[in-house]
Amino acid sequence: MTFVTFFKAKTHFHAVYRQSPFGLLRFDKKRYTLFVERLDMGHVHAEITLKNALDMGYALDGHIKEEEVRSLTVKALVDTGATRLCISEEMRQKLGLRIVGSKLANMANGTVVKSQLAGPVELTWKERFFTGDAAVVPGLEKPLLGVIPLEAMDLAVNPVTQELEYAHGDDWVEYPMSLFTDQGWASFYIRNPPVS
């Protein structure tokens, strides 16, 4: 428990206890002291669906049936310390994802491992989606949902409720993008609308 002392405090608290993102606030009126009972951040999980994005394209073109698109629904650990979506080799094989490269990854325990990049994969949480690559991490027990897909889907972890939620409400925000074409750089805005 930490505390902050106010000298000649003029702030009027309507209640003795208040919830804040930092924990439960308790104000001692006699000593003009604000106590912050810290929240221990637990594990935040989210049920996500992963699909092979190439299969989705083949289905749109009529080369395969929509039910043939390889997909998995899994419970992922939301990890704001991870950069990208991390999956196991078993999940990569079930989804039929291609290896597109490799990368050294710094793990939370301080070790450095060589991971493969696989994709393309489409990740869906509720009506939000992200398409990109995934890091195939050796020995990974549970998929990790990292910051790149969280930012792309405009999601955030609420430290008070310890749940995944929309960062800016129901509407996805617009963000600028640039693309190099045969005619040079093209700049445009992408607005991520809800899936209909």
C-alpha cells in the first residue's frame, strides 16, 4: 500500500473510497492522507478466431468452399509485452500457414529464441479483425495477443476491470497509410468499419 499526504488539502471527496485505474483510493479525512491500495494485474484472456487468409482469398475466388477455410477458435493471453500475435507450431500446422521468415524473439524470462514468422493469418475478436503474420514460438503453451494486433483493432486492456475492450468506443479510428505503387507513393486513410 502506498500513501500520499496532502497538506492544507482543499479537495472534497464525496466518498471515502473511490475506484481508479491505479487501485482503490481511500481518503483519511483526519490525516488528509490518500491511500492507494494497488491493483494486482491478473491475466487477461480473449477468445479469438484465427483463419488462414490465403484460404479466405481462395474461397472468395470460388476455388474452395467457405467451409474449407482452415480456422481455429482459441483462448489467447492478452500480452501487452508481446509485439505480435504468437502461436505454437501445432496451431500453425492446423491453420496451414506458410513460413515467411524468421526472427529472434526476446522472451519474458530474458531468454532469446529463434521464432519463425508464418502467415498470412486473419485474427478476429468480436467484430474487429487484423490480417498479418504470426510468430511461431517454440514451446508456447497458449497463444499471445500482442500490441500490433491490439493497436490495429483499436483495443486496449482496462486495468480496473482487467478485460479487453474497445479503445475508442464502438467506432474504429481512422489512421493514415502510405503505399508504394508503380506511380510512386500513395497516401490514404483507412477506417476500420464494423464487419457487416
